[in-house]
Amino acid sequence: MSREVPRVLFANRRPGLTASLAEFERGGGYRGLRRAVAELSPAEVRRLVADSGLRGRGGAGFPTGVKWSFFPHDAPPDKYLVANCDEMEPGTYKDGELILADPHQLVEGLIVSAYALGANRATVFIRYDYERAACALERALAEAREAGYLGEHILGSDFSLEIHVHRSAGRYILGEETALLNGLEGRRPNPRLRPPFPAQKGLFGRPTNVQNVETLACVPHIVAHGPQWFRGLARTPEGAGTKLFGLSGHLERTECFELPIGTPLREIVEEWGGGVWRGRRFKACLPGGASTPFLDARALDVPMDFTALEKAGSRLGTAGVTVFDDRTCMLRVTHNLISFFARESCGFCTPCREGLPMVRECLARLEAGRGTLDDVDWLKEQVPRINLSFCALAQGAMGPLSSLLALFGDEVLDHVGRGRCPLGEG
């Protein structure tokens, strides 16, 4: 790639290797923590993060500074900070790559964020098959503890923190923050009714902040270099920082890259992804993981930031960019995605428990050429109904379905009219 891009989160990334504490420190690691505990109050750290424009990197894109403002900073212990590394959405794998490359970034991010929030306990909730990442993280925690960055009276200050690693049993629903908290408590991972929100009553009934791994890793860089520096990393005025883009699907190169927020989709596909594979053409993509609406070729010049993608009818989500070539049946893709979401439902609410399997069966009929126009009309009716689900799992599943009907409705109708898939086997 010819274009120079900033390397912040992946500055120490090398193929097959994990950065040690010494390597992390040589690159400026723990500078943000040293500055925070020596020069800044917790309120000042929170202000830096709010001014930076950092938005959550886990899917929802909620402003981190606003989320932190809901937390009762002055409440008595115990207060919890939880790093969400469940990452079970198809097409999303960035957090695992980040921990494998440089686990001390997450460790420092947790410590600085806990200092800012007044939390005294932290947990990393990591998916069951990220064992290599979990082991790398535990080694980093041991190194940080020995160096005085973690434990009692960190760097001689009055601030103390312990961090624990919790290996998840693994279900997609555990990515929802209140289901995650139930899982940590050993309960069935159903989402919780809100209010109360986790900031008021979370893990074990205590105030809790749940953040994505990549979000937390950004925090010490903001403290070390300042909010204007962080905003200046983006390529759009509305953006801030860099983003880890995990590429998958029909591309010549499927890797995870760190790129500025606002990098155009076309550049990601053609330069960083090496173009669509086998000399074929771009047909569509999921821009932010399996729960985001499809984009077609008309959106190739859209900047990949939160605001621009919302205007284009989709979401940045986790920035897991999955590309489909021009021989792909988008009905088949949607059927596959809905099958995943139906399987991963916790079964707590009717729209998700009953609605998603019904949609799956309808899509299967259409894909097999046995569907009718009534089936197509019925699918259109289900989108607003299933969006009434208790949590965002079923609502996310409706992203691919609604965009299938909007962008590739003619392809769906061809299945009905021809009694088979018009693209054959692809």
C-alpha cells in the first residue's frame, strides 16, 4: 500500500509475535498512565476523553465521554470496569488481534479508565476460543504487576486496581452488556431490564462500566497525546481516531488493518483488501459486522465513519468489512446470517425466539425456489415487528434482512419467478 497511515493501536504489531512490556515501554507505553496518576485528577482524564470525540468501538458507537458521565464516580467501592472481548459476531475479529499483538495496550487502557471512573475492580470477559489471547493477556498482567503498574498504590499513588481474566463459555448474546454481566455472575445470560442501568446497578449489584477492548486501548493514547491529536487522526471532520478494520469475504487479502476513521470504503476494498478476488466485481458488503445493513456498489465512496455510514443507511459497527462478489446470491447470504442469529437467540422474548426461526424458514423456501410473492410481503411485515425485541440481537438481524429487500428486492423476486436461484451455484 502506498498511502501512509498512522499506526497507534498496531504500532507494535509483528506477524506471529506479541509485544513484551519492554517493547511496549520503548514505544511510549504506560506514558498515559504515568501522566494520569501524577498530573491529572480523575475528572480531568474524563474531560480529555470526552473532548477527544472517542466513540465506542464495539458496535453501538456511543460517545465514551457521555457514557462515563453516567457513572457514579464518587460512589463508595466496590465499582467495576469490564472489558468486553466476547467478539462472537461473524466477520468481527479485531479485538483478538489487538490483544495478540499488544496486550499491554488493553492493560494500560483498563488502568487509566478505572482511575478516571473511580473503579477499583476490573475484569476482561473474553470468548472461550481466544485462548492464545487470554494467555498473552495474563502474561502482560503479571508483567504490569511486577513493574508497579498494577496492584496496590500504582506508581506510588493512592490508586489501586486488580484485573482478572474471565473466559466465557461462549454465546453471541453475551456481547450484550447486561447479558455479559449475568454471565459473569454465573447466571443464564439473558439481557436485563433497564432501568436500572449497569452504571447504577451492574455486576453483583454495584456500579459497572462495560467497554469494548479497542475503545479502552484508545484511552491512554488520548491522555498521553491530547484530544486534538486524537481528532486529527481521522480523515473526516466528524471522525476521531483510527479504527481496526477486519476484512473478510471475497477479497484477495483478508486481514485486520488499522486505518483512520473516515477512510473511504473503496480504498479499504481495493487497496487494503487487494480488490475483489478472482477478477470479479464488488456487489455488496457488510460494513460493520453481521448485524449491519448491506451496502451496494453505490456506497463505495462513502467514508467509513459513524455519521457517513448512518446517512448511507448502515452502521460502522465493529468495522468488520465482509465483501461479496457479483456471483453471490444475497438471499443465500441473508439466510445464512438469519440462521446464525436464530441459533444464538437466548429465547427470552417472543420476537426473537419465535420470529427469527420463522424468518429463517421463509428465506429457506425462497432460496430453494419454493417461495411466493406472499412470502416476500410477509418478510417486509416482519422487520418492524421483530424490531420490537427486548434487546438488540433481533434488531441487528433485521439489518441484513431489511437491506436485502431494499437493495436486492429484484433478486428475491427472481427466485420466485424462476423457481430457483437466478445465479445458480455462484
